Amino acid sequence: MKQRDALKTLDQYIIRKFLGTFFYAISLIIVIVIIFDFSEKVDDFIDHQAPLKAILFDYYLNFIPYFVNLFSPLFTFIAVIFFTAKMATHTEIVAILSSGISFNRFLRPYLISSLILAILSFGLANFLIPYTNVKMLNFENRYVKNPKQGTSIDMHMQLSPGVFVYIEGYNKREDAGYRFTLEKINESGLYYKLTAEVIKWNKEKSNWELNTYHIRHIDGLHETLTRGAKLDTMLNFTPADIKVSVENAKTMKFRQLRRFIEQEKMRGTENVLEFEVEKHKRIAFPFATIVLTFIGVSLSSRKVRGGIGLHLGSGIAISFAFILFMQVSTTFAIYGNLSPLVASWIPNLLFGLLGIYLIRRAPK
């Protein structure tokens, strides 16, 4: 009974130290990030006359969850190394293991704490951050930067099975496309083709206006041609579908993102791989918290002459190597032939194997 109470006390002690150090460290870095961000954007706030209430509650309040989740694996790692190395320096770990507690049992509170942080990270990434990003991006577009403008080139899209759209150029500021083509194809081949020099979105009517259009109806060897100067028509897409970017994925919850990817695959969107990577990263990234926790414990549980500084130095080097490796692998997924699923999980797999190796080499 006494041993069980002692283990319970040990678990509470480590969990309290782990989570306390993590939230203290992440709070400090968020304050620093906010100070630097404010100093960088203060001119934009003044130029666009952003209200103080909007700056505090529409921007920075929604700014915090994103950066907490962004820095979560790194500061989990730092927190583990910091307080575990301190325990090792004070010979607390030696005393714990000498009392008959196995090293695997010693790892249990670390696992519980890392699971709590991983679940928190998953919830932030898939449910809270998409909601806060909407407000944050709206604020940035209004008070910090102008919405992206310019012309997109060569856009291909499948609206539904057998219905294809091509736009050679699209001006995002005016919501107007140039050299537009719509084709309908069945088992016999092409049977309908609509072309127009200009296609423009009418906000009031919520439809498309075609200028200088031609319509071809093809029935075997028979073909009819219709021409006109202007035509109002409803099409199964809007300017939002044309201007979609990976920034839009950051405002979607997990189920919304999955449905969006399925829709974009059907349409044949070229940058769908970026959305696939974003989807898989939302699961793999929280799991990295657990992987880095065990690497941190195995590195810092041994008392060394260099003390905490040596542990922190090696730990930060490994954590940055992990982040760099994740960026490289996702880049290969977007611009190479690597599967987004594999690219998102390779860093966890490789560093997980490193963690297993280090745990086996840790003092028992």
C-alpha cells in the first residue's frame, strides 16, 4: 500500500513538473513573439487605423492558439530535458531507481503528460485554430495587408464527372477570367463546348457573365454553333473555388478539410497535395510530442559533467533537426513523388526509432 502511494506521489510530482515547466516556457515565448510581432506590425495598425479592441481580441487573442500549437513539440522537448536533467543533477533519478522502481515504470508519468499535450495539440489544430484563424486572417486582410491580387494562369477544373473547365488567366482583384472554356464529354466524346473571351463574376446576381461567347452542340456528324456578345449563366463554381490556397485549409476543421480534399480531387485541382499534407500533419504533428518526450527523457536522465546546459544543447539540436526533417519531407511530398501520408509520418518513425534506441541505452 505504501509503495502504491509512493508511486502515485511520484507520478503526480513528475506530471506537475512536466506540465508546469511546459506551460511556463510556452507562456514566456508567446509573450516574446507577441512583442516582436507588435513591433513589426505597429506601423500597419496605425496606417489602417486598427482599433485597440480589434488588435487585442480579434488578432492577438486568436494569435495565441496557433503559436502555442506551433511551438508545442519544441517546448515539450525543452521542458522534459530541463526538469529531468535537474532531477538527474540532484540525484533524484538515482534514488528513484534504487528504490526498486523500474525505468519503464518511471516513464509512465512522462507518457501520461505527453498524451495530455498531444490531445491538446490535436484539439487545437483540428477544432479551435481553424475557428481562430478565420478571425485572425480577416483582421490581417483588413488592417495589416491587402488580399492577394494579380493574375492566376492556366487553371483546370472538373466541375462534375464529364464536365471540365479551363481558364487561361484569372484576375483575382476583378474576379474576371480570360479565354474561358467549358466542355461536356460522355461515352461518345465531346458533345458540348462553351468558350468566351471574358468570364466575370456578378456579385449582385451571384452568377457569371460571359462576353463574346460561342456555344457548340455536337451530335455525331451534326453540329450547331451559337454566338453572342453577352450571356448570364450559373456554373457550379465561384471565385472562392478559383482563389483557393493552402491558407484556406488553415480555416477548416478536420472533417471540412477531408470533404474539401475529396471535392478538389474530383475537380482536378493542381495544389491538392498541399491540402493532403496539411491533413496528415494535423495528426502526425501532435504525435511528435510523444516521440520527443521519450527522446528527452532518455537524453537527460543520466547525470553528466556538463550539467543541464549540455542536455539542453543536445536536446535543442535534435528538436531543430526534427523540425527541419519534417519540412524537407513535406516539401518532397508537394513537389516530388513522395506520398503525403508517408512524408508526414517519416520524421515520427525515424525519431521514434532513435527514441527507442536511447531508452535502451538510458541508465536503469
